[in-house]
Amino acid sequence: MARFTLIFYAILIPNSRKKKLQGKIRLNDIHELCRMTQGKDNNHRKEELYQITFDEDDRVAFNALHAMSHFDLANNEWLYCKHDNLIDRVMKEKHVGKCRLMLNLLLRQPFEKDLLRPDFIDFCIAKISACAQPYAIRAYCIKLAYEQMKYYPELLEELKMALDMLNQEALSPGLLSAKRQIMEKIRRELGDRTLNK
């Protein structure tokens, strides 16, 4: 508890936050941080934590993103207003860990048909087939591509083609599972639309 208190005060006191959040934080620390930022009365603390995700120290920013990825459903809704900002950031992010966590945060958000961003769809499709990318990033991009493309049959066909291309490489169990799940959703979606015509 004493160790967490130091971490939490690092968030509230800008001059010391970087130093306190540089090291690896434990899951108990993250849960306590989530507890202390929960509820509408603590939205200002959520904002402070979000601002830490911009820190120039990758470890500090990573730790803040990691904590936010553990927000419960009610508190996660606060992040919806950061939707476009997260998309802008993740498309430029070079740090693999921060990229993975931002994709995770985006996967927990709704994608509205009228507010889709073609640049982010293109980003996700490109990452799916990029063999040099970590499996986790590719798996998140498969799921995020579907969440955006599910509104349009022609886009689902494009996603299906991108996933079919993965048959040419050996996939990790996690990436293979993500591919199978989304292929099944695509089959159901396209089948339902064909039947409803």
C-alpha cells in the first residue's frame, strides 16, 4: 500500500510523477490506481492519468496506458471522448508496447458507422499483413478492422481477402484464434445480408 501511495502521489504531483512511474508497477498498484480514479467525481484524475500517457519517458507513458487498460466498463466510457486522439496517436506510435495498449483501449470503444475513419481502417489492414509486426498488434488490428468494416459488405469482402492472405504464413495460436473468430463473424454477416436481400 505504501508503494502504491507513492505512485498515486506521483500522478497528482507533476514534478515527481515521472520518477515514481518509471519502474515496473504491479497489478495490485494498477487496481488501486483504477479504484482511486473511478467515478465521475474523479474524472479530473482520469484526465491527469491520460496526460501522463504523453510523457516523453516511454516507461512512464506505458504504465499510465497499462493502468487505463484495466478500467472497468463504466470508467472506460470516459475514454470515449479520446477516441480520435487515440487513433491519431496509435497510427504514429513507434513504441510497440504503447501501440499495443492503445489498440487495446480502442477495441473497448464503439465504432459508429457515421464516424469511421478511412485512414485508421487502412492502418489496421496494413498491420494485419505486416509479418514484422508483433502477433498481438496484428490480432488487435484484425478485430478493430472488423469493428469498423462490419457496416459495409464490400469492406467485409476486403477484410476477408486480407485474412485469406494469412493462410500463406505460420500464425501464432493467438493470431490464428483472432483470424478464425473474425472469419466466422464475416461469414455470418455476409450470409445474413445475402438472405435478407
